[in-house]
Amino acid sequence: MSNIAICVVAYNRSFSFRRLISSLSSARYDNPVDLYVSIDYSDKGEGVRDLAANYIWNNGKYTIIRHSENLGLRKHILKCGDLLDDYDALIVLEDDVVVAPGFFLFAEQCVEKYYGNESIAGISLYSFMMNYHNHLPFWPLSSGSDVYMMQNAQSWGQVWMKKQWMEFKKWYEMNCIEFDEMPHLPVSICSWPKSSWLKYHTRYCIENKKYFVYPYVALSTNNNDPGTHVTTRNTLFQAPLFFGKKTKYNLTPSVFYDGFFECEYR
């Protein structure tokens, strides 16, 4: 069994943080799981710090990481990846996400299946219902599998595996400067702000033909609360969560998409 930890990424959104940890407490775990809460510094973050200090995690070791200076979203997220020094995989949840009760079982089985797979960059808990390049509905082609593959990294509930993450970090250190539009990249990701780490992970997937594993039914969803990248709350990217009970996922995908949400012929 792989050694998997959970990391909650928090800043100053008390309501969002409370909603996420409530969903974590309601989820199912067959074995002890270490939980980290990494809090970036904010002079308005007292509410989050108090909630974290008073939270009781009954499923394993609980650790709070309080940063003494403001790292900013990109640096903060990448810093969380350092936890993989001690784990095989890390489930990373920004504070405006909530998880389905069975999210950990899905993550666990995917890590067991894809750990060390050279073509896989990570695992998504979220499932797209919209093509974010053009804001049109997206329905991945159905198959007998519970997952499909896409050259899109994920930030609304994702699993990083140690080997794959280290390979991305090595690439990132050589490609971390700002980039403009490139013909092989969707225009939308090139226009994402400097604070975005996701545009680098997605670019990495596209340029190196790496895929994220995506569930057909979401195990996490994004609430799009106002924060670093969002000024007004909306429900544009919320996805219905899987609340059924499943003990074994079919992880033999036959449907693949590129970074433009175009299906690849195979």
C-alpha cells in the first residue's frame, strides 16, 4: 500500500476552509492518513489559523504549517510539494474545494495503478463539465473505464506522485519564467496571471505528452470562492460529486484528450 498524505492549502478564507475540513472529516478512510494544513501568511488570516488550531483530525497525524511571510499562491503550492520527501503521493486541496466521501479510495487505487508510470503526470479528483478555453459544455466520450486521460494538470483536487512530481519540478526550475502565447499551447493558459502555478504544470503536460488521470464523475469540486484569482463568487465550475459506494475502480482508460480538450485518435 502506498504512503499517501493530504495537504490543505489555506490563506485567509475562513468559510472556505471550514467547509473543506468538514468534508474531509466526513470522508471514508480504511487506514490512518496524515493531514497537513499549510497556511500562507495574511494579516487577515486569524480566522483560518484559529480554525486550524482547534480542528481535531481523528484519522492520523495532524500537522499545521504556518508560514511567517506571505509566499503567494504559486510559491506556496510548489512549497507543499516538498512534503513528498516523506510520502509516495500527496493529495493537494486548495481551500475552496470540497471532496466526496470516497475521494481517498479513488486516489489510493490510482496511485497503486499509476505510480512510476512515465506517461502520467498526476491524478485529478475533479471532473470537467466545461471546456475552460471556450466556456462550452464538455462531456468526455464514454467508455467501460471509470477514468479518462487528459493533458491538463489540475488544481481543484489533485494527487501528486513523488517520481512524477520530481520530474515536473526539475522541468519547472528550467522553465519558470513568464511565457507569452505559443502556437502549441491554448491561448487561455498563456494569459493566466503570474501567480498561477497551474499554467506551468499544464504546459509541462502538453510539451512532454504527459497525462492526468481524470474520473468521469468528480471526487472533488471547486466552489470558486473569491480569492487570489477570483473576485466574484460564482458556480461556473462546480461539478456534481460522486456519493455512491464503490470498492474497486476500473482504471483501464481508452479515451484520451489533449490540452485543447480535443479527443486523440488511438
